[in-house]
Amino acid sequence: MKDNPAFAGQKELLGHPIGLFILFLTEMWERFSYYGMRAILVLYLVSTTAGDNPGLGWTEGDAYALYGWYTMFVYVASIPGGILADKFLGQKKAVYLGGIFLCLGHGILAIEAPWAFYTGLLLIVLGVGCLKPNISTMVGGLYPKGDQRRDMGFYIFYMGINLGAAISAIAVGYVGENIGWHYGFGMAGIGMVIGQLTYMWGQKYLTHVGNLVVAEDGKELDRPSLILDIFKHKNSLTGFLITASLSAYVWISAGWSYGALVLGIAFAVGIGIVIYNDGNKIEKDRILVTYLSFLIIIVFWGSFEQAGGLLNVYAKNKTNLSLGGFDVPASWFQSVNAIFILVFATLVGMFWGWWKTRGRESSSLFKMAIGVVIMGWGFLFMSQASMEVTYDAAGEILNKSGMHWLVLAYLFHTIGELCASPVALSFITKLAPERWVAFMMGAYFAATGLGNKVAGLLGEWSGSLGEFKIFTGIAVFCTIFGILVILIIKPLKRLTHGAEDDIIKDLEAEGFDLAD
Ligand code: GLU
Ligand code: ASP
């Protein structure tokens, strides 16, 4: 495999293709700009319009609603972004285009005007959609089929993501909160420009990856038409109609936007069943498990992504931020998760390695379920924190909670993330039939997007229910949900038909050619 001519001249650094470090730096700066912007977005929205550093003066509910919709679209845009790359541009050019959208988007956010605000957000949605899924695919493409170094390559890349996220919340957060929100957004933009320049400079190391693949015989794969086929089969039509009628109800009770969202989900349900119908018996079982893992992903990110919304505002308004005379910017807490990842990733990886050698249950599904439970427990610290906050008769805050609660919450969130997130994407690529892998990757990011929307919704509900109930509710729900998955792990594993045991032998025995 190493003698594959495409990989022959590949220059290496520290035992990996140099291209990996170009993609590492590009994604590090891209995440610097995304997480930097995200760290101050909600704080900017809820800051009063008067004062030294005026914000938009939105209510918290409105801010969480925008946060939910926006971060949802950022990830859902991966689906058209992936299709654009697969069909028209190839990943390399799509990443290039995404980078340009992002430089413009973050740059425009630095301008203080309403048109600039919404234009900037829209460009960021388009930019992340073109860049994020495709740059990940390119990382995989750097290694020939079966190359043992690939997992390590993804691990290094993941460290780049979190290095970017860690430094950005500190830098952009400090500048945004203390000097001016728009300077913060501008700083995120500068980060993206550095990322784009690095990517442009590094093209010579990426000549063989991310190019548009044209089928040799010019024929398209024989696959069902996703939307039209919904209406051709009884089961897909029923699934679609039931969810669509629910959407009518939501439309009337909660407004057109949520109705449209559920209608979108109705199409997703229909398409999901069309893909299920397309599989043979073993594939059908595996597709079912893939869908369950999407549900786990939605629950996981729906809870976790409170970080940039509710937990961010909680840090700002209800946490005692003074540390020996220094006021810690609330947005700095946005880097705690990423710093913990850099510190604990290896340890958690080693733990699971040790666990496996002892012959214990170590399937991806088990790790994902444990991840949900541990992450959920993080919210118990926040329940404790919210009990410490006291108010006077007029509703003004008398006593704020300590910073250590947030740090402990993020510690558990991180350990949970390190169990669930690194295995989730590769699990899906192992389970999905090969002709559907690219689609399922997009669906994975879309599920993340839906999780982000759920996070925004929970933030909105905190207004009427209060933080204590929301935090405790998330902890209880995640624990029950995780335990339920663990209880049915045996039958679930049977449905995977050994996909995780020996993927290459197994799938190739079924007649699939495992492409990269
Ligand atoms: N935080 C990670 C990133 O920004 C993972 C997000 C996800 O997988 O949904 O890349
Ligand atoms: N931990 C997130 C992503 O892995 C980054 C963040 O939320 O700051 O990798």
C-alpha cells in the first residue's frame, strides 16, 4: 500500500505526511476563529446597549434562540458542503472556498452595523459548511488504505482543534469583553486569515489529496433518489407523514420556524427509511444502529453545547469572577474544556486501552453511553452552584456561586467528550454501507447541529424553569439515557454483526471494496 504512486513522494515530518501539519494549522486557526466568535457571541447579544462596551441588549431567551439556530445551521451546512465537494469541487477547493467565506464573515462581524452582523453570521455558516467536513475527509486521505498511522493522524488533528479553541477563548474573550466586542470579532477574523494563508502556502504538500474524483467509467453509483423514493415505499411514506403531521401541530403551537424544523426532520426520517430499505439484511441492522448512535450524538451535544450559551451567561452573571483582585473574563471558561482535552486525552485513551486488555466491554457504543453519563454528571456541579446563588426581595443577586463549580462541570464534560466524541465518527464510518459513508458523515454533523439547537432550546427554557431544574434535569436525563443504552448493549452489538471486530476482513468478505 505504501508503494501506491499517489503517496510515494509524500514528505514526512515526525513520521506523518507534512500535509497533516498544514491541515492541523488550518483547522487550528479555523477553530480559533469559530470558538473565539462563539465565546463572545451570546455575551455580546445580552449586553446592554448602554455602557462602555455596548452589546445588542437582547433578552437571554432571544439570545439562546439565535445561538441555537445559528450553531445548528453551522453544522447542518456540512451536508451541502460535503455534496459540493463530492460532486463539483473536490474537498481541497471546497476548503479553500470555505476559508474565503470565513475570512469575509469574521471580518464583516467586526463592523458595527446590523446588516454586518447577519451577513457575517451567514457567511460563517457557509464557510464552516464548506470547510469542516471536507478538511476532516482530507486528513483521512493523507494515509493509504489500512495505514496504521491514520488514527494517530486524526488524534493530532483533534489536538489542533482544541489548541485553537483553547487559545481563542482566552485571546478573543479578553479583547471582546474588555476592549470591545467588535475588536474581538475582528481578532477571530485575523486568526482565520492566518489559517487561510497557511493553507494556501501548504498546497504543495496536498497535491494528491482532496481532488475531485470522477468515476472512471463515467457512471454514477446506482443509488435511490433520496427525496423521491420517500413517496414510493409504504414505510418511508408513513414515517414521513407521521412526522410531517407533527410538524403541522408544532407550526400552530410554537410558530412557523419550529414547524419548518420538524418538517425538515420529517424529510430526514423519510430519507433515513429510504436508506434502510436500500440495505441487505446485515446492512439494515447496521443502519439501525447508526441511527441510534445519531440519537446518542444529539443527546450528547444537546447537553454539552450549553457551554457557549447558558453556561457562558451563567459565568458572566451568576459566578463570582474575582480572583485576587483580577476579574476573570467570563469567556475564559470557554477554553477550560479545550485545555482539559489537551491534558487528559492521552490518559483517557490509555484508560480504555487498559480496560480492553482486561477483557471488559469496550465497544464504541459503550464508550458513547458512558460518555453521556459522565458528561451529564458534570451538570450536578452546576445544580450545586445554582443553589448557592441568593437573591434579595427585588430579585437582585446577593450572592454568586464559586468559579470552581464551572471548572468541575467542564472537567466532567471533557472526560465525557473524550469517551464519546473520538469514537463516534469512526464508528459510523465502520457501520454504514460503503456507498453511504460520505452521506452518513454529513448526517453525523447534522445530528451535531440538531444537538446544538436542543442546547439553545434548553437555554431558553431556563428562563421559565430556572437554572437548577434545567441543570438537574439534564443530569438525570443523561444518566437514565446512558444506562438504558448500556442495558441493551448486547442486542445492539449483535445488530452490528461484528463491524467493529475486524472491519476490513468482515466488509471485504461481504464483497465491498473499502475505499479511503
Ligand atoms: N468540538 C469539536 C470540533 O469543533 C467536535 C464537534 C463535533 O464533533 O460535533 O471539531
Ligand atoms: N472540545 C470541543 C471540540 O472538540 C472544542 C470546544 O468546545 O471548545 O473538539
